[in-house]
Amino acid sequence: MQNLETRHPEATEASLEFELAYQSRVAMDRIRFAIKQTECEELSPAMLREVGFQLLDALERLGTAERHFQGRSGHTSTDLELPSCLSAAPNGSR
């Protein structure tokens, strides 16, 4: 049985474009949320952590989408190394 890429390269390309657009949209929403929150005069430490997690999530989504795109197109990219304090949430989730 042939895989989807062999039979319908344009369908695979369209799904890749959709994935990139979706991940970019979610990342933009996370960034907008973080900007709006930082405009507040009083931010609790918990809210500052949430803003950081939202920005980290946006960065990870964009990085994952880029690596997937680069892998599908046959190109390689260098990964952005995050500071260790930003590489994982305190509860172990990302």
C-alpha cells in the first residue's frame, strides 16, 4: 500500500500548510495573551508564571512546526536552546 505522500503530494503539502497555519495562529494567540497580561499594573507571581508558560508554549509550537516543516522539505535547522529555567513547567508538563 502506498503512503499518502506518494499518491497525493498536493494533499500532503496542503495538510502541512494547514498545520503550520494552525500552530502559528495558536502561538500568536498565546503571545497576545501574554502582552495583554503584562500591561496590567499588578501581576501576581502566579500570573507572571502563567505569562511565561504561555510565551514558552508559543515558542515551542513555532519550533515544533518549523522542525516538522524542515523535515518534510528535506532541510535541517538549528534548534533554539532555551534556558534551563524555561525548558519545562514545574509540574513536568510542557
